[in-house]
Amino acid sequence: MAKEIERKFLVTSLDFKGEAISSTLVRQGYLSRTPERTVRVRVVKNSAYLTIKGKSSSSGVSRYEWEKEIPVAEAQELLKICEPGIIEKRRYIIPLESSEPNECSELRFEVDEFYGRHEGLIIAEIELQSESQEFPKPSWLGKEVTGNPKYYNSQI
């Protein structure tokens, strides 16, 4: 079973853009937004994905996640039947060095700048190897909102 361990933060300034190594426009919609599971369709450049996420742990940091790449044409068709509220955002990738010795994978923040009715909302996410993993916190990182359903993409 795949497990996602992720922490989320509000972003306090646009300084992160100077640290980004890439940015991509993302368009996504939800076929299901129940608390027990969400089913998301996402289009990123010339790729598309169908993702199923389970209910979050009590801390809100981890949950089951399954993802499969699908043809972009099929994703475009699925977006037409998604629940109201298609999300458009720009995702910036900001790499970090791990603060834990012997950590084999590089950490990175994915910072989402939302458009449309959520213009001005900017959320940073970081995927970790464990719930207790330490990581450097950049100056532009604000209040932690991990586990707050108000900031789940499925509720935005």
C-alpha cells in the first residue's frame, strides 16, 4: 500500500519564486471528495494522472495514496464530469537538502499558487520519509496547516 507523508504550510512572501528550479501549470478536478476518499484527475503539461487518496491519519500528516498515469485525452473527458470547482494553479519546485544524516533522497517543496476564485492563496507542501523527519524551513514559510481540511485541494 502506498503511503503519502506530507506537511503543508501557508506561504508568507513571493521570495520562493527566486529559489524555484521549475514551474508548471496544473489543472485538476475531483470525481469524489468524501472524507474517506478523494478521486482526483490532474493534467500537467503533456501528462495526466488519476489519483485516489484515503482518509488522513489523526495527525493529518499521512494517508493512503494510489496514482496512475492516464492518457491526456481521457483526463480531459473526466474533467468534464468532475464536481464543480476545477482548480488551476502554478506549481513551483524548490529543492532542499535533507537535515538528516544518511538521507538518500533530496527533499523539495512544491509550492502551489492558486488562480481563479482562490487567487492569492499560496500553499507549500513537502513530502517526507517519516512523520518525525526534520527539514529546513525557508523564511517564506508561514503557518503550518497540515491536517486542516480548509487547505486540502479537494476542499478548495
